[in-house]
Amino acid sequence: MRTLSCLLAATTFMGCTKWGTNAVLGPRHEVERRLLGSPSVATSKSSSLSAGFAGAHDGGVAVAGLSGGTASLSLTHCVQQAEITYEQPFELQPVPKGRVNDVAGGVVLGFVGLSIMMIAKVRSHTIFEPGDPLYEQPPSPAGGYLVGGAMVGAGVGLIAYSFGSLPKGPKPAVQASTKRWTQTELVESTGCGLPGDPALAGQSAPPNADTAARLRQLDQLRAAGSITEAEYQQKRRAILDAI
């Protein structure tokens, strides 16, 4: 339908190429995190495939073969659901749209014009000679040449006009904006009692009241989203190491 509209517009050289926009996304970053529920243990598995060539000499004859193997690894994590809010900047950059339709319209016009010229040429010839009972004066090809040539010229002109003068008007300015959304996902957590869990570090020596208060305050800051998970783990480890 767009190509057909370009064919109609070719007579007035309106063209289909206009200014449009293309969204260019920037890096997203976390702005807020709220933990949901309690931490739980999750297990993930990964597998790998290995292959290689092996060779040996048997009585002076070289023997080669292909060997392969698979290996799997299970990892246990302490995870917790979190409601995370992200922000991502993006720009709406102006770009020409519809150039393909102009080119397609010009090509179709040229093809139709050439077809009309070929038909006019064929119709201007006859296999019968003057004086033959079936001889008829063939029509002049001038009209077909004129119409077909005009359509070929219009097709070439449309393509040249599109690349030379479209899109019209000054290039719009780049529009910068930011999108913000919230999604729920699993994040690494502590408190599941797994080996190496920072929460177990305090079991060998119970923390004093001041340490416990600092840990509670740190938990509140994480729950409120004032610090990131990485900052939380770093500060908690520093508090426990100081016991």
C-alpha cells in the first residue's frame, strides 16, 4: 500500500521519506531494592562438553582417535526475592524513514515504463507484408515510447528527488528521556546457614550489644534501599571482622 501511494505521489514528487525517530538505549542502573520474604536455598547446575584427539604408535603404525567427555557442576546459593527499581536513559534520534518506499516506487515506475515501451515496439511490427490479405497497418510506437519514457524518467526523478531533497525541513533535535520500571527477581542473599555464609561468622563469638545494633541498622538500610547489596555485604563483613 505504501508503494502504491508512492507511485501516485511520483507525479507530484511528494515522496514518502519523512523524518522519524530511532530509540537508542543507554545502560540501565539500579536505583532502589526492597527484599521480599525470607532467603532460601537454590541449586543451579551447569554442564560442559570436552573433546580431543588421542594418538598412539602400534608396531610403527600411527593410530588416532577422538575422545570426549562431559562434566556437570552443581552450585548451591542462598537467594531471596527482591523488588528492584531500575532506570535507563534513552534518546530519540531523528532518522529518515520511508526511503525504501521511494526507491521501490521509482523502480516500479521504471519497470512499467520499460514494459510499455517494449510492448509498443512489438506491436509496431508485423509478420505480414503489404499486399497480403492479412496485412494490417501496425500502430505507431511513438505513443508507447512517449508514455513509457515519461514513466522511466519519473521513476529516476523520484529516486533522485528522494535522496537529494528528502526528508524536508530541518533535522529535529535529539530528545533525551529516562524510563523507570520495577521488576521482581532473585538476588544473592545471606542467612541460609550455608558454609561460608557471612551470617555464620558471628556464631563463634556472640556480638556485643553495640555490634548487634549496628547490624540491625545495616539491615534496615538495606531494606529501605539506601544501600546496594554489594555495599551491605561489604559493611556487614567489616562489622563482623571487627568483633
